Amino acid sequence: MNQRLVMLSLVVPDYDEAIAYYTQTLGFQLMEDSPRENGKRWVVIKPVGNGTASLLLAQAANDQQRNSIGNQAGGRVFLFLHTDDFWRDYHNYQSRGVKFLNEPREEEYGTVAVFVDQYGNKWDLIQPATIKSK
């Protein structure tokens, strides 16, 4: 068996606002923006680089969905963004107004800090520790 997780839905209030934020502020790539029935769109973004996971931006269609915006993980960190240069991305994000909830710290798994996107979703920005061969 060969399976992999390739996409997660992220509920947002507005397609265009979310596209602008994730592409301009976080530097993600817009992979697809295709119209669907009833005014819906298939909007896919992903971080720049070799990774295969992407986010489907899903515009909230009812009160239940609107109430989940920014709290899809019940207040926990929801998304984990790996980087090859923590300090580059940390400083770039800070200069673009991204709010970090804590100071960067070194953990055994790498350098990490938690930030929130414009909707309140918590993200870990992580540069994984280099695995040294024995």
C-alpha cells in the first residue's frame, strides 16, 4: 500500500482575501483557481519548494463554517511549515506583519516559533534539525 496526504482544506471568509494573504504575506504559490458551480472556486496554494502538500482554500458557506475560521484545530497549532532557513523566513514574516506568539527556540527537532495567520490559525515555523550520520 502506498498512500500520502496531499491536501488539507482551510476554511476562509473570502477567496481573494485569502489568496492575497497566503501568496503575498507568506509567499506561497497559487497553484489553481478554477470556478465551480454556485460561485464556488477550487483554490489551491502551496509553500514554495519541493513539498507536495497543499492547502485548498474553502470559502465558508454557512454559519458553522464561518465559526470554524481560525479555529480548525481547537486552539492548537494546526499547520507545520518546514523551512530550510528559519531566520530568513522568520525575519521576512515579521517584516510583513506576521504575528509570532513566542520567541524562536531551539528544540531537539529543530528551530521553531509559533505564528498566527490573519484568521487566527496557529502555525509552527520549523527548520528541522540536521540529522547527523553516526
